[in-house]
Amino acid sequence: MYKVFVDNLSICFQKDSFFKSNISSDFFPTVAINKYKSFLKEIERLNVKEEVFIQSPNPVEQVKEVFADFEWIEAAGGIVQNTKTKKLLFIFRNGLWDIPKGKIEKDENPKEGAIREIEEECGLKNLKITSELSPTYHVYFAYGKHFIKKTYWFTLETKEEKVEPQTEEGITEVQWFNKYDLSIIKKNTFASILEVMEEFSFKSK
């Protein structure tokens, strides 16, 4: 199963033998840009009573087809754990807590992009990737365009404790949190970030 987040609501793309969805057929096979506002209202309406889903034989290809008119971008980031204190690193940007991440450059693979972005956003060096987490998909409107962003997530570790926010990217705070005291993050973050945190917690048990 893959989840695509539209704002803070999710669409579950599930594998099945035949195509089926509780979303109106008006938005298939591809969501037209001029129907995006109507599409968002449809998702909000359905979400009140049930899980929003799309079933198909190939969920990944179905994601690409549904959002074929949106500009596709890829990003990478991850949850950093300090090997000395066992604390986890989060950033505060635009009024919300977030996991450090950023757009992958043309000459990078996801792992390289994740390390570079986290180092830049948090003032760190010598990061080491320890495992991969599931990617997330996020649909949004910004700068006059409609985007779908795939973010690759990793777990990383470092011995460094000193951090510094990349203020030119709108980051006002970088902070280490005890992994048993993440309620501050969970109360003020994105739904997609909660998904990443949940998977990390499950794998860390």
C-alpha cells in the first residue's frame, strides 16, 4: 500500500486485481489541473466518513497516472539519532515541526541527497545512513504550480551534538528530542511526518 497525502489528508493506493475507488470517476484516469480544487473538496468530503482509496494491479503506476499532469519532484531526508545521547533530531520551519529533508539535485542519488540536505539544514557533518524507511508522496500547490513530491526517507546517526538552523531556508530551530518525549512534535506537524515517525518507532522497538 502507498499513501499519497493531499494537504493533510491521505489517499491509500492499494494492490488488487481490478481497479476500484470511492473517488468520483470525474477525476480519472488523470486529475486535471483545472479540477484540483474540486478534487480536494471530494477528498475532504470522503475523509469525513471513510478511508479514501484507489485499488489497482499496479499502485505505483496508478499514482503516476492519476497525477500525470502535476510536476513530479523528488526529495530525501531522514531521522537522525545521536549515538551518544540516543536523542532524535527535528527542525522547526514555517510554524511546524518537521524532519530535515530537501530536493534531490540532478547529480545525486537519494542517499546522497538526504545526507547533503540534513547537513545543510542542521549544520551537521559526518552523517551515516543506517537504514531505509518507506517513501511518502505529497500533492500540493505552490509558486503557481501543482506538484507531486516523492520523498525518500532514511534513518541516520551521528556523534555530533552541536546543531545550527539554516535560517535562509525558513528553519528557525534545530533540536534534539528524547525518543520517548515526542508529543511536542506529534501535536504540531504534517500527517505525512507522523507516518514516517510511526514507522521509525516500530522499527526501533
